[in-house]
Amino acid sequence: MTREEILARYSGEDKALASRVFDWALEAIRQNDYRLSDFLDPRELDLAAGLLKQFPGLRWHAFGGYPGAERKRVAITPDYFSAAELDWKLGAAGIEGDFREEPPTHRDYLGALLNLGLKREKLGDLLVSPEGCQVVATADLVQFICQQLERVGRWRVTVRILELERLTPPQQTVKQIRTTVASLRLDAVASSGFGLSRTKLVRLIRSGAVKVNWQPTQDQDKIVSQGDVISLRGKGRLTVAEVGGLTKKNRQILVLERYL
């Protein structure tokens, strides 16, 4: 199939990403060498994996700096390459400060980094703890972050280079929620999972604070399915772990897993 025929399957932001993945694959073929992508979230990784199947003779590997990373770079390689030969060109920075009263949030750290002029696709996971934040980034940006980042919101910070081996992802607690909802609409499921009123959830969805499978949405009527991931700014995320049958009152039975 031609480039145009393949890209015609996509639209909007997905089409722009598919075009970049296509170009990365062509570079790997032409140079007979591997090509590294920007950082991709899980939804984007799925899109890239599906498109790369169109290229016989290529393989792809993904790594985000530590086992279990959410955001990862993809290495597109000739099929004779092994992952052990790859230089992922990743680095990390540790951000620390006096956060005794109220530590910064993930949003605070990300905002401070983007305010330096950095692009989100050049940044991997932000591992936030009460003591600070560990940032995974492309290797060429780590020194810049260390030199330029002086404040995160109202907090003064110090930043140092951190070896990837010293990354310490916070332990995640998963709360399983067994519930019933009137329908599988986004506002109903998110309201039940996050413990907020449906009215408040509708306002948050319309404000752009909610994502489904890492894709922003303002559609409160969107139908979610088993396996979907719903994230709410400032509240974390939850997974629709199981969609069961209906109760006698015709309500949908769900098992949700909320990451705290």
C-alpha cells in the first residue's frame, strides 16, 4: 500500500503521529540502522505498533528508562538488530526542594518543565514523591533541565543529573471498586470511580480535565469499554477492569481499578 493509502486510515492527531511513525520507519530502512521515536504514551504506542506491521523486515522495541515505564521511546530497527545493541539516548534528572508544607503535584512539575520551552514528547515519565520528582527525558535535555529549572510553581528547587539505575518509581496502590451504573457513559463511570457527583464530573469533562486512553475528550456521553483507562487531572486514573451483566434493575455491573 502507498503512504497515502495507509495514512488515509487515520485522522486528526492520530494522522499526524502516523505520518511521523511512517517517516521514522522509512529512515530506518534507508539508513539500514535503527531510528528512535519521541516518547509515546500507551495509546500512541498501540498506534505505532499497528502501523509498523506494514513494514516487513523491520522490528520495534520500546523502553522508557526503567521497567514498567508508561511513556516510552520506540526503536525501529532492521529485523536483525537486537535490543541489546540499542542506545536509547535517555537520561534523568532529580528535582528536590523544601516541600514540608505542601509538595508540588505532577501538574506543577510538568508545567515548570514545559515553561522552559520543552516539548512533552521529549519528556518521559515524571516520578513524583513527597521528596521531589525524578524526570526521564531525552539525554540531550538533561543538562539543560539541571541548569535552567530553578522553580516549580512557588517552590525553589535544586536539580541534579540522575543515573537511570537510580530511578525509584513510587509504589502504586490499586483500589478495586465493584459498582453499578445506569449506563457505560463516561460521566457515569467516572463519577462512580472517582467518587464525585455526576454534575461535577460533567463540568470537569467539559473543562478538558478528563482523558480516555490518554486522549483528551470533552464528550460526557462517550461510551467506555472494558480495558479503557480514564484519567482525571489531580485525581489519578482508573481502569475499567470488567464489564459484567445487568442487575434486576437493569443497571450495568462494573469492576473498576483505581490507581491511588
